[in-house]
Amino acid sequence: MGIQERYRGIQEELAQECVRAGRNPSEVTLIAVSKTVGPEEVGLAMQAGARDFGENRPDELMCKAAVHPQATWHFIGNIQSRRIHDIVPHAALIHSLFHENHARKIDEVARLEGKVQDVLLEVNVSGEQSKGGVALQDAPELLSLCVALPNVRVRGLMTMAPQGDLNVAREVFEGLAALKAQLRETLEPQAAAAFDGLSMGMSEDWREAVAAGATMVRIGRAVFSDAFTD
Ligand SMILES: *Cc1c(COP(=O)(O)O)cnc(C)c1O
């Protein structure tokens, strides 16, 4: 199977999982994580209908977004302050914001770019030391700081589940969905309306994420690697 067949296969299965979860397939965006491949493979996926792509490095984001400006680019990686000016011009959505100082810098760079930057707050639901993200108990404070920034719009939450146990993954995803609902209550109507996204689920655990309410799944290997099977 090639990239196009794999992309179409996942898109089809995603629609089935939505129906199974009592959801409308149009509620969930498949983000093809292209971090391990080049612009050529991105082009192949686009021919199969892919529009949304995820990158975790600023250099790769800049390069692939330059080749494929008509695609929608998501930044899903570790944010470094000195690279924010390389990320903001190209990213439709930044998924991995969890530091106050990065939020302020994104606001400043977005203002200079003349844009309002859509972001998700990354939450460390599992509490694993190795994972990025704001701790559950610190999420309300980070959210209120971010919604006060004029050139940042908080579109929801993102998380990564621990690998290996799908039951644990499902609990983590349900935890993120519950946190979103809870935080949304605290927002003014306009901010609450924008705060509707849940980015969760990867190649191995996206089905659990869809069942728990994901609005975006980030899938890399299952689209781009012939070695991936599950
Ligand atoms: C690499 C990556 C993905 C995709 O992972 P796969 O297991 O290849 O599907 C999703 N989210 C983030 C943040 C990543 O870094």
C-alpha cells in the first residue's frame, strides 16, 4: 500500500468510527503528521485529499509550507522562544503551547505579522514526567492569561496519551474532554465559542480519541510509513 491508499483508508475508517461514536464525520479533522517525510510525500497525500498537515520542527514547517502553501499547517512540536517568529507566519494552529512566556511571545509576533494566532493549550493529563504540557491544576491560570492576549485565540486543548495501553489512553482522552468542558464554563461567550477543539489521538490510539470527543487526530506513521501495522 502506498501513502494515498493508506490516507484514504484511514479517512474511511475515521468516518466509520465517528458514526459508531454517534458523531458526524465532519466534526473530526485528520491531520497527517508529515514530520518524517519530505514535500513530495506531502504532495502525494494531497492528491488523496489531505489538506491538514502537522510538523514538529520549525525548519521542516517552513520548508514544506513554502512548497505547499495551499495546505493547512499545524505546529505540533516543542516550542522554543527564539523560533516563534519562524512558526507564527506558517502555522494555522499551534497545538503545543503550555508556557506563559511563549504565549506572550506568540502574541507579540502575531501582532507584528498582522494576524491572530490560533493555539491549543497542551495539557499533561497523564502526569508522566517525560511529557510536555501544563499540569491539570495549572490549566485554568494559563487559559485566563492566554485569553487576555489580543493576538492569540485559544481554540481548545491538546494532549498526548502514554503509549502501550489503550485503556489508559482512553482515560487520558476522557480527562482532556472533561477539562475542556469545565474550562469552557469559565469563559466569556465569545472566548467560549472559539474554545471548541480537542487535538488528541495518534496512529495507535486515534480510535479511542474519537470515541472520547477528539475534533482533530494527528496521524503520522499510519499514513506515511509502510512499516506501520496495527
Ligand atoms: C509524531 C507525532 C504525532 C504522530 O505520531 P504517529 O504515532 O506517527 O501517528 C502526533 N502528535 C505529535 C505531537 C507528534 O510529535
